[in-house]
Amino acid sequence: MSNPTAAILIIGNEILSGRTQDINVQFIAKRLAARGIKLQEVRVVPDVPERIIGAVNELRAAYGSVFTTGGIGPTHDDITSECIAAAFGVPWELHAETFAEMQAYMLPEKFNAARQRMATMPRGAVPIRNEASVAPGFSIGNVHVMAGVPRIMQSMFIALEPSLPAGEPIEMRAVYGMGVMEGAIAAGLSAIQDKFAQVDLGSYPFRQGSEWGVAFVAKGTDVAALEAAIAEATALLATQDVTPVQGEPGGA
Amino acid sequence: MSNPTAAILIIGNEILSGRTQDINVQFIAKRLAARGIKLQEVRVVPDVPERIIGAVNELRAAYGSVFTTGGIGPTHDDITSECIAAAFGVPWELHAETFAEMQAYMLPEKFNAARQRMATMPRGAVPIRNEASVAPGFSIGNVHVMAGVPRIMQSMFIALEPSLPAGEPIEMRAVYGMGVMEGAIAAGLSAIQDKFAQVDLGSYPFRQGSEWGVAFVAKGTDVAALEAAIAEATALLATQDVTPVQGEPGGA
């Protein structure tokens, strides 16, 4: 059960103001689980240097990998890259190879100061080249710096993925029943959790149309134990005069 | 500019595993902005007592209000309430009034130990009664403890809202242009930000169909300054041979 660990740091005034609905966490979380990396924390901080620097340093000390999203574009509010340099205590300087690549890609009159800034990185950073954008993300130490725009972030994450540590895949099995109230089965479910200590067993009420249901979700690396726990949870649901359905509500 | 501050703490294995797409942050963030409260941080932590207790204590010391979501149901994985008691160093005990209300609402054979647990709160907590659920959330000090299920959380937040501090509403004005590249206008935009220091001016690339665009978003409490900044940003977009559109892409 010693899966590698990770955190996500979202640099995003637009999330904190409610302007933007984040969808990056779920994408990264699912890919990490499939790779056997345990996502242990997510933080969202504003575009303020000391907040970014402080969070990067706390998270990179606490977890195996840190993934940041947001703040690496060409505008004045894109300050992630220089904050990462400050967090690592290294100079923030032109990355010659990236500069050359971007220069080759653009008309000279388009490669202005703002765009040249996107070729500037903390010393020692390794670019995350990707298919969505000529301006790369970068990795330094255990910190991986990616764009906030989901399409570009996803392309960067996919490019980065093969270089990440891997653990035993964290599998999920689920069962649900409509019309079941959590309060009615809580004691039985707790007994199942006690029996399968290596399984992380969660209970999630949800609504489908006008009806409430409960989903039990078992997570862990021991597939046999997951399936045994879900079999018992299925039997528990059946005591409530409902027809348990394997899997997640709404498919999956 | 001394708006009250806030943080959100999501207690949620289901978010960290990628099972669930959080939508609570955006709901709370928008309501806080309308009330003039500045959301300064969001954290997601797993259902682990020391992680919850540590985060609650850090956040309640750092911000004016803390809103937690998740982990107050009747099942074994619902541990938020006792962790809040531990964070405040107070006993976790039956809340007599809530117990009586739940007892009156349910058939005696349904009011089992698991459901009685939902009437247990940190000593000194004030229930957040709401329309969605007979089991309330609660407030203690500056920490407001709410359900994770969006429908129930929203009902609790709405019930809580009138008792929250209020500041000058944080307003937003926006303009966007399709086909504009951030890199082309970054210098001009930076000059506008410098001119209107009391405005928080962000630049957000987005995709609509197969085309990229850029939205400029001005936030702050000084509406005249927001509108002046957006007027200049509109003129900046017009230099790019596009027709600027007031407001957010996709309406709003």
C-alpha cells in the first residue's frame, strides 16, 4: 500500500471568483489513480506570489509529485513560472532550446516580449512539450507546471505521464441501490469496512430524477478484496427490498 | 478593499479519486463574491482525521470564515463532525434540540444509532437548519460545516447566508474577442492593469467550437474603475481586427 503520492495546486483567481468551473482536478485525479499514484491534496490559491511560492514549497515537501495548473501564459497575470523559480531559489532565465523552437514556429514580428516570456523558465527546468501548444509546460524537481486551459493541460499531462512514478493501480468497484437511505444501512456498512481494512469503502447518497439512492464505492489495490467487499455491500442493499445495481449510478 | 475573507475545505475522498466532479466550490464562490467576501483558498483533503483537523485549524486561523463540505452523513466514512470538535478542543456530544427534532420527524425504529450520530455536534455548535434535510449542518466559531451533496449543501448555505459578514460586493465586468491571441495583446493589457491598480484584471483564453478567443475579466468593488478598464480593454481588442463582445463568452 505504499503507492506514490501527489498533490494538485491550482493557481486560479478565476476558480476562486466562481467565474470558472474547474475540470482539471477530475482529469488528473483519474489518470493518477490509474497509474497507482494517490492524490492526497488539492489546493486553489490566488495569483499572488507569496501564496503560490508558499503552497509550492509546502506541497513539494509533503508529496511525491506536485502538479500545478494555470498561470503560464504570456499576460501580466501569468506569474506561475517566476514563482516556481523563487520557490526553488533558482534564477528565472531564458530556456535556449524552447526559445529557438518558438522562434522557428512564429513570424519574427509575432515573437514579441510577451511570447518570449513563455520561453523563460526556472534554471534546471525540463520542458513538457505537447501537441496542443508550442509553448511548453515544465518540470523541476518533483513539480510539474502545466497550463490552466483544460485542452492544453491534458496534452501536457499526457506528454508527462510516462515519466511519472507508477504504483499498483488503484481500482474501484461500486454498487448502488435506489430508494435506500444511508442511515438504514450505516451499521452494516461499517461492519464490512471493518472486515476489509485494506479497502477504502465510501458511501455516497445521490439523486436520480426525483429519487434518492446510495452508492457504495470500494477503492484500493487488492482487487479480490474490493470485489468481496462489494459482494457483501450488495447483499446489504438487498436487505432493503431493492435491486442492487453493480457499477456507478449513470454508468462507469 | 478590506473585504472579509474565506476559505473552503472539501472533505472528500471522492474528489481526490476522480470519482466525483466537485460543483460546490463554484456555487459557494459566486455567492461569496456577491456578498463581498473574498474567497482566498480552497483545499481538498481525504477522509483522514489528522488531515481534516490540521486543515481546519490552519484555515480558521488564516481567514475570516471557513466553509467545509462533506462527511456529515450517518456512515462510517462521515467523520467531519468529530474532527471539528477535535480541532476546537471541545467535546463531541448529543445536541439535544437537534436530537428532539430528528426524533419527532422519524419513526422510532428508523431513528437508529447511525442517525442519532447526525444529532451529535461539537459543544457550542449552532445548527444550520435547512429545507433539504432534517439533519442540520452546524457553525462553530468561524467554521461552517455543510453536507457534500450539492442540493443539501446549497440549502444549508442559503440558510446560513444572512448571518455571514458582508463587504462591498465584488463585481465583474468582461469583454472578449474571437481569434485574438493573448501573446499579441499582453503588453497593452499589462498597461491597462497598471493604470487601474484597484482592478483585478485577468486574461483567459478559451475555445468556442473550433476557434480560440480571449476573455478579459475585471473584478473589484469599484464599478467605475471596472468599466473604465473594460472600455480600454475593448479598445485594445479592436486593434486586432476583431469585434469585441461585452460580457463573458457563452453569456453572463
